[in-house]
Amino acid sequence: MRLTFIAYLLFMTISPNPQKILQTVFGYDSFRHNQQEIVEHVLAGNDSVVLMPTGGGKSLCYQVPALCLPGVTIVVSPLIALMKDQVDALKVNGIEAAFLNSTQSPAEQSFIFKQLQANRLKLLYLAPERLMGNETQFLGFLKQIQVSLFAVDEAHCISQWGHDFRPEYLILGQLKESFPGIPLIALTATADDLTKQDIIHKLHFTEYKVFENSFNRPNIYYYVKPKSNYYDELVSYLKQHKDDSGIIYCLSRAATERLAEDLKSDGFNAEAYHAGIEKNLKDERQDKFLRDDIKIMIATIAFGMGINKSNVRFVVHVDLPKNIEGYYQETGRAGRDGLHSEAILFYGAGDVMKLKKFAEVEGNAAQTKIMLQKLDKMSRFCETKTCRRKFLLNYFGEDAEDYCGSCDTCLNKPVLKDCTVIAQKFLSTVARVNERFGVRYIVDILKGSNNEKIKEEHKKLSVYGIGKDASKEEWIHYAKELIYYDYLALSDGEYPVAKLTEKSRAVLYQKQKVYLSAPVHVEIAKEPEIYQQHTYEKELFESLKQLRNRFAREENVPSYIIFSDSTLLDLATYLPLNTNDLLKISGFGAYKAEKYGNSFLETVQDYCSENNLQTRIELRQPKRERKQKTSSANERASDTKRLSFKMHKEGKTIAQIAEERNLSLNTIETHLSYYISQGELEIEDFVLPHKQQVIKKAAELFGPESLRILKDNLPEEITYGEIRMMLAAMNKIA
Ligand code: ADP
Ligand code: ZN
């Protein structure tokens, strides 16, 4: 009762202005992406389709309007678990919200009906079948009360083109006819065009606006690592992330069970989750995971759809996902709170073979072909030597820069070394078997393998066994490198055969030198860096977490519903010492401040007096949120780029910026290149005219894709940075 009453008072005292509601009720400084535009569009009574990546902040797009509008907002959502979570999160902000579903008793349900009749609820969550099903009387009921807005969450479920079609969503097509004057907002994190068009069509939208956002998740770092011996690597990673929550995805139920057993016996707090586990146990494990009582969930893809947990710090795939869509969705469950998170995939070519068999859709050749193409893209993602983020974004039809600085390929630009002898050995073997065998066969000959598949005559070749000094994996690596640099080609067909190329003949007959990257062992960053402008008090952060978890246990909700890690991090950084300053912390709305404020303040105050610290609240500026696509280049750029740009504008040289920021020259050049490509900096300020000419010429000759090839073919004194900047200038958007 106390809860509703305070919320009611709060609601009466603030005028329903979106900005104010954002600040007072939710405790956030500013809208993110294009939330504000969307909210205004909804409040003007219009229909909208919102495409925003996971963690982007879709919920606020209808929750803020819901609080501005006089009646109730009906939110259609596919999963019961998700509903409860959302309603809990609203309630801790003092908002009257409820859900209706089959798990409730008749008494509970009739209480909610009464609340609706009395216009006491701001938001009501339900499943689509509840809205329409056989109980059409529910629609009749809704017509008698004041409904202000319909929100359809996970709207891609309405489309057969999406990856998660739910037939019961089709009935939502009736909404526009049944409630012609009431705005409808459809939200999804699925980006592709076909699904988008289908949503519009199936919801019977006529006048509407589509709001799109970049699907980039800058706080997620992407790594792909070799699968052989992954277990040890995984264990050492988990040891370094003991306090973090994470999800590990496996392909099969049995594999999740096995891995869970292994990790448990190695002392980790891990459990398995898959569709074959009995419902109660499954719910219990999910709940414990949400409450941080289970740290690591080892799951099949059955897990995650309803998971709103914001502090998932890592997502590991120990098996290859079937397609990029799935991979992106699963990795997207990391870092909803915007803090540094990692996506790690252990890749082995064996997985591709295994999945190829699964891709077969019986009696449907066309569908099989699509599945195989998607799988092929997935393995290409793993094998790419270019930026993984760019690969992903391009896949979803979005442009991206060549260098993100936060994926393994960007972080480990390979150093080329002279591999002429290695190349000669490999290529001459290909020649000696008359270009009629695959890469693995060649490697077997090089290794002098006794494999019975090796023909007797090949065992007599002079190349048999000349490659014993390198491991099989290393030879496979070099073969890939040779293919990558066009020293070797593969024939089409089911069993690709290694073929020589123009370039390989030059190596074999003219002794041309070959430079390849050595097999690298990619290190994953030791400790996740937390991207904060200012340093934070680690010990305090931990105490605040404990305090939060205590409240969560008392109220029987997941801890992130009380406060996200990023709110606690803000507290541990800016050290507010009074209520006024507390309200400046992101995530502290008026209601939460009143309810929990004193406890958190006390913890901060105690810590500060023990450690002789002052408040740092004056350092805190309203967070700059990522902006939508149409903003200016500077607003769109990441903070780190922006800072380099700013320093350049202050008259600093690249070297000075690099030194002050403790970053490489290369990084600063990449930052500034971005502004050149956006037309906000001039190439003349960085590269002399005669150099511009030759770089341009080389790019025309060799193509602009590989910096390394250009560098190799340009005079020594031209640096990578100059090439990069010139390419940016050539790419300048008009
Ligand atoms: P989505 O549904 O798009 O996956 P959510 O709506 O769950 O994302 O939002 C993700 C997180 O970001 C939540 O913790 C939410 O409170 C937070 N958030 C959303 N909008 C803002 C904002 N404007 N400022 C600060 N935090 C926000
Ligand atoms: Zn990258």
C-alpha cells in the first residue's frame, strides 16, 4: 500500500513531461539514442516501429509515455519471466504496474481487473494470447477502460522471416482495427529489412514511422580463439573473472551437463540449463542466476530469451553458433548495463562439418541452401583477419570503420615475418601431388604421417616429412595464410583441392620472398577495464554491491532490479555525500532515493570518512549518451575518438596526443582518420601533397582493402598512418 501511495503522490506532484519523468522517476540524465524522438512521436498519438539493439533502452520508449498519458499502457510480451522482471523493475521505481498471466490465482487476477477499472495501473503486461485468444471478452473489457497506448515487445515474433516466429503474435493484427485511435509501438532488436517490413504489414500499420539505430554494441569486445584445448583456456579466463556473471553456450544438452560438471569440480559456481531439464529446476536455476547466486550458466540456446540481467560480463561460445543472427543475439546478452563486457568464441573447423549436417532441412533444398550460406558466413566471421565488429555490422547492412580497436583482430594486428622457406615447402608439395589433393592431405605429407590414406607413392616424395618441425595446427595456419595472400587457391566443390596460383609460381621458380603472419596466440585482456572517465573506489564498489544484494534478497527480486552495476559504479566514483548529490547519480530516481538513499549514502559516507576522501560529485557531468544515426560525426564518434579530435583541435600534434593519452600513434591516427572521412578534418593538414598522389595511385592499383599490401608497395617513408588518412580522405562522404 505504501508503495502505491508514494508513487501516486509522486505522480501527482510532477507534471507529465517526458524529460522530467526520465529524471525524477527513472533517475537518468538524458534520453539515449533516439528515445526522445520516439517518445514524442508516441505522445503525439502516432504508430511506430523501433529497432534498437539489445540493451539499447527500448523499454523506456513506452514506459515514459505510459507515465505521461492518462490511462493504462498495455504491453504485449512473449515471455512470462520477462514480464515479471519488467514489472518488478517498474515497481521499485514506484510505478504502478502489473502483469496478467496463467500463473496467477483468480483472486489475484480479479484484483488486477479492479485496479484497471479504477485506472490505478500505468502499465499492464500480458501475453498475446491473453489479449485476443478465445477470451475476446477481454478486448471488450479493455474498450470500457481507458487504454492510452499499446506496446508490442519482441515484435519480430510476428514475422515468419524472423528467427523466433510465434503464431500467437499474428492475432495482434486486429489491434489497429479494434482500437483505431490508440497509438501502437512495436519494438524489436532484430534488424533485417524483411522482418521489419513484415512487422509493419502484419500489424496493419498505415501511417507510422520507423526508428532505426546503430546496432553496434561498443562495450562488447569480440574475441575468436582456437578451439583445441579450449578447456584450460576457459578455466584460466574464468579464474580471472571470479566475481563476474557469464553465460557459456554449448550446442547440445549433453555438452552443457558435461561442462557444468567439469567446471563445478574445478571449483566454479556453475550450472547447466537446457530445455530437457525439469521446469521447476530450470526456473530455480534461472532465478539464482538472476540473483547472482549462480555465477556461470552453461546453456543451450534455450537460455536467454527472457533474460534481462544487465550485468552479464561475458558470453562464451564453446561451439560454433549456426548463424550470425544467433551469435549476435547471444553475445548481445552481455553488457546491457553499458559496461565493458566480452564475447569469446572458441572456433574449430570440426564444428563447421558437424553443423553442416544439422543444416540439412529435409525435403527443402532451398531452405537447406540458406542455412548453409548462413553457416558459411559464420565460419567466415571466425576466419576473418579484418575487424570483427565491422564484419558483424556489415552483415546487418550497416557501415563501419575498418578498425574498432576492441576486437581481437584489431588488437592483434599481425606482424609479418619472412616465411619463404615455409611457403616453398608447402607449395612444392602441392606441385608434387599434381594439385589434386586437399590442404589436410598436404599437411599429412609434410608431417610424414603414417596415415593410411597417404598413397605409397607419396611417401617416397622428397617432401615427405620435411615439415616435421612445425605442428599440424601451425601448418594449417600457414595454409590459410597462403590462401589469404593468394599464394594458394582452393577449388570449388565438396572436397576442395589445393591449387597453385600465379603468385605461387613466382615463389617456386623465381624464389620470390613470402611474408606471412606467424601463428598467434591471442591474449584476452587480463581484467576487464571499466571505462570510466575517473577512477573509482574498488572496495566501496564491492560494499555497495553487497548492500544492493541484501535489498534484493529482502525484496525477492534480482539484484540489478534494485540498482544496476553502473549505478553503483557511479556512486563509487563520484562519492555523493548528501541526498541532493545522490540524485545526480544515474539510476537514482526520486522513489529509489527515498527508499534506499540513506543506506547507500551511509555506506559512501563511512567509506569516505575512513579513507579521508572528499566528494567528487563536481566531476560528474551528465553522461553523454550515444546518439542516433543522423547526428554529426563528432556526436556519433566514440568518446575516445572524440577526445583525440578535441586535442587535435587544441593544436596538439599526433605524437603529443599519443603521449598524453598513453595510446599508440596508430590509434590516434585512426581516430583522426575518422574525422577526415567525415569531412571534418582536412587531409592537407596531415599528408604532404606528393605523398597523397602516390598513395592514391597505389590504392587504385592494389585496391584500398589491405593497408599492409599498400604499405609493402609504397616508399619506405610513407607511414601506415599516412596511408590510413589518405584512404579516409578518398572515402570522404560528400
Ligand atoms: P532493451 O529492452 O532495448 O534491451 P532496456 O530497455 O532493458 O533495453 O534498457 C537497458 C538498460 O539501459 C536498462 O538498465 C535501462 O534502465 C538502461 N537505460 C535505458 N535508457 C536509458 C537512458 N536514457 N539513460 C540511462 N540508462 C538507460
Ligand atoms: Zn575490430
